[in-house]
Amino acid sequence: MAHSLFATKPISDLHEAGSANELNRVLDARMLVLMGIGAIIGTGIFVLTGTAAANHAGPALVLSFIIAGIGCAFAGLCYAEFAAMIPVSGSAYSYSYATLGEGIAWFVGWNLILEYLFAAATIAVGWSGYVVSLMNQIGLHLPDGLTNAPFAKGATHWSLVHTGALVNLPAVLILCVMSALCYVGIHQSARFNAIVVAIKVTVIVLFIGFGAFYVSGANWHPFIPPNTGPGQFGWSGVVTAAGIIFFAYIGFDAVSTAAQEARNPQRDMPIGILVSLAICTVLYIAVAAVLTGMVPYLELNTPAPVAMALDRYPGLSWLAGWVKLGAIAGMTSTMLVMLLGQPRIFYAMSKDGLLPPVFAKVHPKFKTPSFSTVLTGVVAAAVAGMLPVTILGELVSIGTLMAFIVVCIGVLVLRRTRPDLKRPFRVKAPWLVCTLGALICAYMMISLPKDTWVRLVVWTFFGLLVYVFYGRRHSALRGKQG
């Protein structure tokens, strides 16, 4: 068969890759669930809830979280079917290679860099801001020149201006520490993640439990405020808010990158993906209900709405500091899982010959993708320490949504082309679930700013150059086909 952009990798090859495993199979279902929660619950629950309620949905933010959760669940079900059927490290990259061809797989893998690597950098900057604020509260002050990026966004979309700062040192340091943890082993990383997840979930449960006593029913009326313009309250506002907070759910797909390190991936991967999504959805809905019940929704347009709500009630002031600690813990675990995911994408692409062999190098003692982990940490630290993150956040979103769409379509394609394959987990009503998942994600992509699409085209162009001048010439699949 002539090699082409749409040549697919045989499922049997993927199974062989999963069997001949260089990585360490130590993760059970509980660890995978905690990894999913660690990836999903980050800044979204502490920041997006307030702005979405104040500007778009009002108390009906609860409905927005339900809508966004359903949309994400469609993609999650598709990921679960693939992760159980093809338990390899490549996540959406490997799934698209088996269904839609090498060219699409490269495009997806290249864009996953936007999700994992740049997300880690973006979150590190937010982490730095919370840590600096907390240190200021206790009387420890770091120089501004060491807590801000030396460059900021200029007047045009591509220009940068110098801020006078040297480097965002806290962001660089936390990424170095998290990368070192990823380097020494998946088991150590998973144990650390479990501790951090326990901290942030405890803080969220405390807010829900104690905040519920200060809820006023009057703040929930009208539940759906009258529409004042496109996307401003009413049902259009509820849907717009769903699009904004959809990104608070992003991260569950990182669980699938650890498939080759799961003890029983056919059983445990679907559990890790779907249970973590379900737990986070329940927590999100509960926080939205309590927050809008404690404070009139129009007053929630602040960078830290949860902390602001607690500050309004003297009886809850003791909890405000813990919320900051929970936000820091939330971002720490999200960074960790992102830094775990990206090297395993590099590893899978290198094994297929699309990246140089050094990307697939595994540490003989720690059984981790050593070179890829170091490279991911260094690049993420450089981006977080030196560059503004306003652009990066939108790139993270568009790269992730692109992967979601491909996975949803891939399930349908493989159901038609390989109905004989053993599927330990099967999506029910795939034509409905997969189609709705792809359409919802496509709608979210379309709603992103035009500048984000321009940057995606530029990023894809550079990726195409790498593929043409290296990947296509060294493709293992092409070598087999002669």
C-alpha cells in the first residue's frame, strides 16, 4: 500500500507497543482517578465561576456547568473506549493514527503540545501570583523584578514590550521541581498528586459545607436573569457561560497518556477518565450553587470570587487563607499532570519515527521518558519565566478542542472499519454520543477569537515543516510499507 498522509497504523502494532512496554506499570484505578481530578480542578473553579456568573449566566451558572459537563462527558466516553482498546501512551495522537492516518495524527500530536506544555507554563504563572500574594500576607516580599515576566503583550497581537522585570522566578522554580518529580518516577508523581488532590478537594468541600449556611435564597432570584444582549443572561447567557467554563473541565484526557503505566488499562482507564469527570462535575455544580447563593451574582466579577465571598462573612474569614492554599494546590497538581502527559506524547511520536529517537529514551532506573521530560520542563520554565501568557491560554484551548474532535470522529471511523476489534469499554449509541461530542467541541472552537485561529495556523505551519523535513522521511510506518 502506497504511503500517504492518510495511511493508518495497524491496531496490532499499537497492541505490540503496549505489550513490549519499557515504562513502569504501577498505576491502579484509584491513582488514575486522582490523576484526572488533579488535572481538571485548577484555577477554573476558583476564577471562572465568578466571571461567568457576573457577566453571562447569573445563578443559572449551575445549568452552565451541567451543559459543559455533558459536552465534556461525550468526549470523555470516546476517550474511555480508545484508552481501553488501545492502551498506549500517545492518547489522541495514537488514536488518530489508527483511524484517520499519519498526517492527521501528526497534526493532533503537534497541537497536543499546546495543551500540555503551554498549559503547564500558563498555570505556573497563575501559581506564582497566588504564592506571591500569600507570601505578602505573612510579611515576606519578593522583588517585582523576580516575580514578573520581562516581556508583556504590546499594542499589536504579535509585539512584545519590555517590562523591566528580570524573570518570573517562582514560576520557573515550581516547574523545575515538578519536572524533577516527573523524572524520578510515575509512582512518586502519582503519590505526590494524591496528597495535593486531597488538600484541594478538602478545601472545596469545606467551602461548600460551611458556605451553605450563609446562602440566601434571594440571591438565586431570578434564577435566569432577563437577557440584556447576545450572551448576556437569559438562555443565550447560560450557553455562553457553558462555553467559557467548558475549559475548566479540560485535563481529563491527560489520564489516557498514562495508559502504558496502568496495571490493568482495559479496566482502569475508563474508570480513571469517567469517575474523575463525574466527581469534578459534582464539585463544580455545588460550588456554583453556593457561591451564587452567598453573593449577588453581579458582584462576583473578581479574580478570586470564592475568597471574596468568604471575606463578606466574618464567621468564614478563617477559611479565606485555606482557599488560597487550595488554589495553589489545585494549580500544582494540574501542572504535574500536564508535565507528565507531554513527554509521553513525545515518546509515542518518537517510537513511530516522527520525532528523533532521543525523544523515546527511557531512564534505565526510573522508567520514565527522561529526555522528553527534561525538554518539556526546560521549555515550559522558559515560557513561564520570560513570556506573557495572555496568548497561551487561548492556544491551550484550541489545541485541546481539536484533539477532542478527532477522538470523537475516530471512534465512529473505527466502529465502521474495524467492528471486529475487542472493546473492553464501548460507547453506547455512538452515532449520537460521538456526533454531539464533535459538534459541541467544534462550536467551542468557532467561538474562540479570530486571532487564536491565526496563531493556530502559524503553529501548524511550523509543525508541517518538521513533518515534511523529518517525520515523513523517518516514519516507521512508511518504512514498513516500502
